[in-house]
Amino acid sequence: MKKFFSILCVFLFVICCAPLFGGCGGNSPKRDFRVVAYIRAEDAMNSNFDKSHISQATDIILFETAIFNEYGMIFRDERFDDVLNNVRSAMNQKQKLYVNLLGPDGTSENEETRKQEQAVFHNMAFENGLLEGNIEELLSTYQFDGVCFDYEFPLTDEDWQIYNTFLVSLAGVLGEEYDIGVAFSYWDSKYSEEAMEAVDLFALMSYDNFDEEDNNKHSTLADAKKDVERVLEKGFEKEKLVLGVPFYARPTTGERYWYSYKDYYDKIDEEGLYNDPETGLTFSFNTYDVIYQKTKYAIEQNLAGVMIWHYGCDLPATDNHSLFNAITKSIQDNL
């Protein structure tokens, strides 16, 4: 009998303590890994809008549904309510939903002058003290989880100072109830320490770049790794950083063409290349394997997750070539 109880005690000890030791059996808890997806208004309003991937995202950003002007006033697109309802109807309560706010644009036909005008208008909006409260009202009225910005062209140190000050001010108004997200490139990232603290999500746009060491392919895994290393050296926190991946192609010449993956997936070769007879250009896509490997890299680096530009470029979830499915598979295999 004593021997029986001794064995029983050892058995109970092992069962109770097993969760404390990795590799001792059982499933150890997986860390959170974010899959952030931009959904454009024109896609959400399309009669053929595919909702099959919405459940695969943890965070969804509605794009092209609202703007602000130089006076800090926010204007909702006429499709705003329909887009919001269409997307939200397919979401679950664990997912987060953000509204992306686009700012005022310049009016000049000259691109450089237009960017300068854009910076001036943004500075006016960021400094007038009204935009923060209008954002809070928008988020509260429509029950968003946060706001995101794609302000990619602060031109001067003064522009950056104004933008950083605004982000800190906005965080003070929104408090802990709402998140702030920004999309940025490694070459355009002069965020102050205070702004880095204020922002909850940094989406690294590691695309629209071309790898000179690999036949000028678009958005390679090697370039993604370099981008991540560069921003980490600048002090960005891994816990806030998501790696952007493209669901579209660019020509290796860098010309201004963007081709959706879903329209050409069956025409690309193993290298992700498609020779377009109409334009005479070679387009470079991220294949299923490249997206899988980028997701794996983000997991291995303990980044917060990946970001997708954009949702409407993918095939349905029932298709084995879906890039969303590559992300899901990589998470299942590597997390």
C-alpha cells in the first residue's frame, strides 16, 4: 500500500508540474502573433467581396473610408457605413478594427511641389489642436479599436517634430481605450522616443523596394530582413513591430504598375516572375513560399506579427495558393 501511494504521489507531482517545464509534454501556450490586414473601401463594396480571410486576421484596418483636412475636420466617405457594416459582419469579438485616416493632399501638378504642400497642410492639421478630439469622437461613435495613419512624406526635421508632437498629444487624448497605429518605411522613420512610446503599432512597409542583388526582384525576403534590422537599430520595439508583406507585384524595372496576386498566381514561375506580353515587363510577386518564409522570420525574430497590403489581392481561402493561407500555415508550423 505504501508503495502504491508513493507511486501515486510521484504521478500527481509530474502531472501538476508538467506545464512549468518546456518540452515535458503537453501544449505550451503560444504567444500572440498579429496578422494585420488593410481592406480598401472599393474591395469591401464590391459585389464579389470575399470574406473568407477575415477570420484569419487579428487586426483589420479600413482604408480609404475617412480623411481629415488642414483644419482638423474629419470627413467620412459616402461608403463609410456600408463598408464598416460589411466588414464587421464577418468579424468576431476578439478581432480589432481600426480606421485609417488619410490627410490632405497638395494641389500642384508637380510631384515635389505637391509633397511640400502636403507637408504644410498636415502640419496645420497636427498643430491646430482640434484633430485629436475629432478622432476620439469618430472612434467612440463607431466603436473602433483605434486609428491608423499612413503619413509617408514628412519632408523636414520640423515636419517630423510636428508629427511626433501630434502623436504624443493624440495618445494623451485617447488614453488606454484606443490604439494608435502608423505605417512607415525604414528610410522615413524619424520618430522621437516619446512618439515611439505613444504609438501602439508600427507597420513596416517592406515593399515597393527592389533587390539589386537578386535580379531587382520586388520585396524579397533578404530585403525584408534588412529592413527589420535597420528599424530595430533605430530603437523600434519588436513587440510593436509588424512586417509588411505585399500581395501584389511590381515590375523589376520599378515602373508604376501594381498587379494583384489573385489575377496572375497561375501565370508566375517558381521565382515569382511573370513576363507580361502586353507591357513587355517582368513582374515580381511574393509566392506562397516567400510569404511563408517572411512570416516564419517574423516569428523567429519575436516581432508582433505581419501586415498585409492588401486584403483584396488574395485568392479565396478555399484555394491552396492563397497567400493568407501561407501565413496561417507558417504560424501553425513555427509558433
